[in-house]
Amino acid sequence: MRCRKVISCLNAYVDGELPERQCSIVENHLATCEVCPGRLEEIRGIGELLQGTLRSEERRVGKECRSRWSPYH
């Protein structure tokens, strides 16, 4: 599999959405390629950043809702 095709599959790979056969092909490519593992780490890093932002926003909104609906407010 060529890098362009692997890169187009990396989001689905990270999310566990690839069929087992295609996942194996991507993993074999990642084991031998100098470029694609770096792209994989970039995608994972972006995902972690987004998850952290989402958790932070959920906490902020939760606090705001609790303060608005608190009977002691």
C-alpha cells in the first residue's frame, strides 16, 4: 500500500474502524515506512488535544448549569 492510501486510512485506523485485513495492511506499512508513523502520531496527538478540550468544556458547562439550577443561588 502506498503512503497516500495509508494516510487516507489513518483516521479510521486510529478510531478502530478499519476491517481487520486493511488494518493489517496499514500496520505492515507503518512498520516499514519512515513517513507514515509520524503522520499517525500527529493524528493521535490531535485526537488527544480534542478530547482534552472537550472534557474541559464539559466541566465548564456542567459548573455553569449547576450554578444556575442550584436552589441556593
